[in-house]
Amino acid sequence: MSITHNVNLPQKPSQRSRASRAKTRRNRIVGWLFLSPWVIGFLAFALYPFLASLFYSFTNYNILSPPQWIGLQNYQQMVQDPLFWQSLYNTLYYTVIFVPASTVLAIAIAMLLNQRVRGQTIYRTLFYLPSVVPLVASSVLWLWLFNPSFGFIDAFLRALGLPAPGWLYSEVWVKPSLILMSLWGIGQPIVIYLAGLQGVPQELYEAAHLEGANGWHRTRHITLPMISPVILFNVVLGMIGAFQYFTQAYVMTQGGPDNSSMFFALYLYQNAFQYLHLGYASAMAWLLFVVILIATLLVFKSSARWVYYGNEQ
């Protein structure tokens, strides 16, 4: 009678390495399968349009016929296009005024909302609500407010005996009107600034108070430096959004009066989808991309002088 013993013999190093490689390949395949929806979406809806627009910017393309290569003619045409320069000026005007004004106003409101007062939650909600209103709906609302015949703003000014400007119907006032409307909807940066203020250590304020610092000194030397990374974040996002300002101008003015509210993105849209000058519109889009990139890099380069990070020594 013989007894058989089942003994698990140790695997050879070569067998273990083959098994390890096979497992690694399986894990890699599973990983790519999980990533594939994002990869396909990125290639089809981001990378391909990005590269295609670069190609079309060197062509004469109207979507009805195959693109014809024309080299740098679209970019040369922009230099000679007076409406291009008008739209670029209007966009820079809006950006230069709106971004600093919205930053100062949002910080000031956030500091007020950070105070411990009764009804604090209600006040925060009221200031945030305009930012969740759809842009088209808010644009229609402000069309009524700015109406010179029955608008609430002009009626209020006339009741006070003050002159009522033409607002959206005036070449002088149309851009300030749109800036004023945009300042009404800065609830999102206010919330972000409010979150940043919550992270400022109270010990710094207490120490400054003991040293005799007044409110302005505490704001300048404690609050603003401590929330400077948040300011940088909101300034960059606000600047990028301002360069792409479109919806409100499209709904409210269509670029008028006399192209005084013809913003760059609106003119780009008209060339692409109204005139079917897709090659010229692609060239404009790439120029806008370069302008935004340069402006963003300049802001980041200057941030080394005024942005403070708490973990820096």
C-alpha cells in the first residue's frame, strides 16, 4: 500500500515572471478599457476639432465645398479688416474694465458676507442667485430694465430728476451697460472669495488688533495676501471669460449700435455661422487663443510679486 503526498512545488523564477507579465498586460488592458470612453471623446471632440481648426485657418472654407489652401491670407485679411479691429477693441475695453471692477466688488461683498450678522445665509443666497439664472433669461430681463421707454432704470432716474442715458441704444453707453449687467452676476467668484476668507487664521487678526492695526491695515496686510491665490484663480478665469464674451451681446444688441458692441467672439460667430467664412473664423479663433494664452502667461508671471502661498518659506 503506497501513500501519495500532494506537494506544491515552488514555481521557477521564469514561470513567476511570465505570470507577472501576463497579469500586468491584463491590468493594462482593463485600465485602457475603462479609459477608452474618455480617450475616444477627447480625440473626437477635442483634439480633432483643435487640429482641424488650425488647418482650416489656412484655407478658404465655406462648408459647402472642399477647403482650398490659401496660406496666410486669412491672417492678412484680419489686419485689413476694420471690423476685426473694432471687435478686438471692444473686447479689450470690456476685459480691462470688467475684470478689475468685478474683482474689487466681489472681494468687498465677500468680506461683508463674511461678517457674523443675523440673516447671513439669506444675504449669501441673494448675492449668489443671479449667477444661476440662465444667461439668455437674464439678458431678456436686462433688456427690459434698460428700455428707454418703459424700463425701470430710466423711470427711476427720471423720478429723481436725473438724465437717462440711452444705455443699449447709445454708442457711448452700450459697453458700460453690458459691464454693469455682468457685475450683477458675479455670485460665483463671491462664493469662492468667501471660501478663501474662511481659511484666513483668526490669530493673525487678533495679533494685528493688539498691535493697533485698523481695519484697512488688516485688510491690506492680512486678508488680501492670505487670499491672493484665490484672487489669482478668479482673475484668470474672469479674464478668459471676458475675452470670450458672447451670449449677452448676441441676445441684447447683435453688435449694435453701429458695431459699438461687436465683441470678438460675436464677430467670430457671425463669420462662421452667418457668412460661412469658416476659414476666416478659424483664423480668428486661433488669434483669440494666442491672445488669451499670452495674457494668462503674463498674469501668472506677475503673480510671483503679489501672490502669497502659506507653505512658502
